[in-house]
Amino acid sequence: MDILRTPWFVVTAAGLAGLLVGVLVERLVFARVSRFTATTRIKWDDLLLTSLRGVLTVWLGAFGVYLALSIAGVEPDAWTRAAFTIVLIGSVALAAMRFAAGAVEIASAQALGMTRSPTLVVNVARLIVAALGLVLILQNLGIDITPLITALGIGGLAVALALQDTLGNLFAGVHIVLSRQIRPFDYVRLSTGDEGRVIDVLARNTTIETADGSLLVVPNSTLATSIFKNHTLPTPRYWVSVDMGVGYDNDLEHVERVTLEVAREVLAHVEGGVTDQGPTVLFRAFGPAAVELTVRLPVREFPSQGTVRHELVKRLHRQFAGEGILIPHPPPPPPGLPPAPRPT
């Protein structure tokens, strides 16, 4: 039983007891507080609670060890004090990193209208807080950071020369995020013809999910210098335009009425259609064989254009046939010439 009276056993037991008390306190107190914060509309209280999770357990464990050392009359040596410093400041820095990342997400949602912030911005916020925490730990340990900063400056130049492409993509990613021209979940079309929804902006590249479900990875430096079209900005409303032609013998008032009825039916029953704003029919010109017109329909998302256009063409063709509205065929080509394309 003498082992139970040894200082190291008392210290270990006190540390484990502190950790156990911390776990129980977090399970009881944090559970009740989290139920309360879930009922509020403010997101900052949930973020603060999530950031502090686990920190109280670490503090109580460290307090148990310190209390056991004081009771046992053991004077903490330099290594023990350094361990206490690292644990306490490190746990606070970890909580601050969580809070900074969550704060960026909330601020992006409120100020920029993003559902979430790009991973690059979140990681930069975490890195800044981690660097500050490291500086505080070194200062409290009595370590002069001036030589370290000088060494990092000299070594940083060598690293920058060796990682030119990586750093170029990093700064290009920062430029993309700060310019607010591309955000997560925006639908973009690149100059190469590829298009899809932006998934995330990372340190080296931007990931885009294409219409067929594939993942397109574009280096940030390439995206920052290329021509692209963002179909989500400035407004997330898209329009489907279908060009067509009807014969000169048709009553254009009748054509317009039937076309609008079919278009409204498509918007009401096809997924992706928007019913709060109606379609439009615009007669454009007198063509060589038909009166040309354009039908425009609003859709909720850019990928919905294909489905809406598909249904509109099918239903218009069927309804025009039933209403006696004629769509003229192109005249036969002269002998020796290829057939003319059918009007759309």
C-alpha cells in the first residue's frame, strides 16, 4: 500500500480525477446550455459553446495535477511548468481556432450571402490564430522569438523560390475569394466550355462539380487569369430561351396565347421551374419561311434549363399540332446542294 502514498501516484490519480470531473461537468452543463442555445436565433452562442467543448476538461485535469503537487509538497520543475504552459495556452488557442473558423463562416453567411465560406479562408483564419498561440507559448516559456523570426525570414525566401507554383496558386485563391466573383455553390462556365457548380476554393485549386457528377479541378492561378461566366451573379435567377418559328398563315395572337399556356404549364409541373414570374413570348422578325419568335422561361437553377427546355419543346410540338398551328418546313434545296437545316 506504500505505492498509494508515492507522489507520482497521487499526481496521476489527481489528474485522472480532474479529467473525469471535467467530462462529467461538460456532459451535464454543456448539454443543458446547448439545449438552450439551440432555441435562440443567434448563432454566436452555439459557436462559443462548440469552441469551448473539451477545454474545461483539460483545465480541470491540469488543476488536479497542480493541486496534487501542492498537497504532496513537490515543487514543479522547469519541465513541469513548461508542460502546464503548453497545455493551458494550447487549449485556449485551440478554442480560439475553432471560434475563428466558425466566425468566418457566420460572417460570410451574413455579409456575403454565402451558405459557407471557402475552405481557404477558414484555414487562413485558423493559421493566424495558431501562429499567435505559438508566439504566446514561446514568450511564456522565456524563448526569444527574434532569432526564430529572422531564421524564418531567410528560410522563407528559399521556400518561396522552391514553391513558386504553390504560392502562386495560394495567392490566386486569395484573390478569387476576396474579389467575390466566385463563391461556393455558384454555377460557372469556363472559357474551355466546362461548366458546373463550385464546390470549394482550396489553397491550390478550385473544385467544380460538373453536370454529369464528375469533379473538375482547376488550379487557382489558371482560374484567376481565365475568362469565365458566373450564372449565379448578380442574381440567382436564370432564363431559358427557346427560338422557334411559325407559318405566316397562323394567327399570331392565337400562337402567343397557346405558347404562354404551355409555358406556364411547364413551369408549374417541371422541377426547377419558377411560378412567381411568368414566361414571355417575343416575336422577333419576319424570317424567309416563318415568323420568328423567342419563348423565355425563368428557372430556379442553371442546371434546370435543359429539363425545362426539353419539356417545353415536346409540349409545344404536341399542342401546336392539336391547335392547328403550323411550323413550316424549310424549302427543298436546289439540286446538288446539301439540305438546309430545319428552323428551331
